[in-house]
Amino acid sequence: MPDEPIPSVADGADQAVAVANANEVAQLSDQSRGQIVQEKATCPFLGTAIATGNLAVRNDANNPVASIEDVRQLGNSGGGNLGDLLVFFARGNHAWMKGATGQLDQPAPEGLFSLELPGSQGSHPGHSAILEGDPTVPGSGRFSEADFQRLVDRARDGLVKRSAVGGFIAGNLLRDPGSKVFGLSVTGLLARDLGEFVAVTGPALMEKLTGSEESAETSHRELFEKLTKLTGEDNLVGSAGEFGLLFAFLANKPGAKKVDGEPTVSLEDLRAMFLDKRFPAGWDAWKKTTLDWVVNTTGLLMSAGKEYLRLKISDSVPS
């Protein structure tokens, strides 16, 4: 399919043709590929996979989609099962592609998901603002050096601890008055309130997840179901889940370091995926698992929740 510039709205006839040919791999110029990565695929994993050619863009540049099976294989590379989680998010959050109105109001064909992340169900208030502008507007992606620097400033000796990322998440939520934190849906599944989760429920869950193999497996299955249900309903859980993916992706990287017993991400890897759009060397050889996602998302929920409560009590909003 020939590469085309990205117009603001496609007409109905063009849209019908696009959907009919949606599974075809798009022939993209470097400029159009870069535009998709920057404006639409505002995820450090998906954006990098597209930029490096590891994930094929299908349909066309104006209304890009990707194969669910392709993203499963990418996430499961190295013998893990993180791709199964990516499939869950692809089907749940990105099942709608651009329709004739220019909005995300048309179901993606079977086996495909939309690469229009801003404006999708997975785009939410209280986001990091590093790769996305207005979460309600399709095509509003861009790189924000200032917001990336807010995360980078939390590094020590080239490493960002998981709790530091949790603090970053808390600040993002407080900066956005439209964010939804620990609503009724969360209290019905995780704890009576955020304070109880931070002090009691979260630590108990982490102990089970890191306990015996049998205990970890049972807790993993139960918590996986709860967290995946809540990521689209609560902005604290959603943000923790997004950065939980990053930690799960890098958890088994050779040479991964812990500081004060916590997992970390390196500034080198953050810059590679957020800014340079490249994966760390050997990324497809190490195992990436849903268990690592559950463990790290729970840890992020605890640290982000703790900092959120502290900032709320002090009536302080990070700059």
C-alpha cells in the first residue's frame, strides 16, 4: 500500500478501503514511520518496536494498526509470557481505530489493534506527559524534554529506583485535577482505602508474591486478574501498570541492578526507549513475564500511594 501524508480526517470511502485492506503491511517512508511513533504510538515499547522495524505497521499511515499476534510474539521473546499481557491491553484498550469522523469510533478488524494511543481507552488523566499531550485527542503525541527530565532528576548514580518512579507517578496524578485515584472499583478489589493498601494489603501481597513458589503462583493469578481489571478504571493503577511493564521488560536483563533491595531502571535504558527509540542490546533473549509485571506494578502502587498520601496531607503539588 503506498505511503501517504497523514491528513486530519479521512473521508468515508477512503475509510472503507482502509479497513478492507487493514491487514496489509503499510509501505512507509522514514518520515511517516517517525510521525506514527511520535504522534500515535506513544508507548516506549510499541514506539520503539515500530521505529526499529520489530513491529510491522499495517493498514496505512493515517490509520495505523498492528497484529495482535505480532505483539504477543515480541512480548514473549526470550521464553517468557509478557506478550500475553500485551495482548490483553491491545484488545481491551486499543480495539477502536479511526472512523470516518476522525475519532476512534470504529472497531479494529479481528486480530488487529489500533496504534492510535492518545484518545484511546488506555489514555488517561494523570499520565507522565513524557510522550503524550492531551490524552483525549488522537495524534497528540510528542516528546516533552521537561517532563522526561522530571523523571531523570530522580536518578542516583545513573539508576532510578522503583520507589522513585512511584514518587514520579504520585506527582503526575496530583498535577492533574482530573485524575481518579483509588475509587470505589479499587476499594472493592484491593483494600478499603489507599492508606490501608499502602500500610497493610500491599506489603502482605508482596510477601506472598515473593514467598514460596506455590504461594507466589496463586497470588500472581489472583492479583493479575484484579490489576488488569482496574488499569482502565483507576489512574493510579493504570499508571503503575504502565511503568510496571517497563520494569517487567527489564527485570531479567543481564546485569540488572538493585539498590536498597529495589529493582531499578537505568538512565541509559530510559533514554534508549523514550528518546532514541531503540531497545537495549539482547532484549529479545531474556525472559519477560507477567509475574514480574504483577510484582512491579504492586510495588509501584505501594510507593506511589505512599507518596500521594504524603503530598495530599502536606497540600503540596510537585512543580
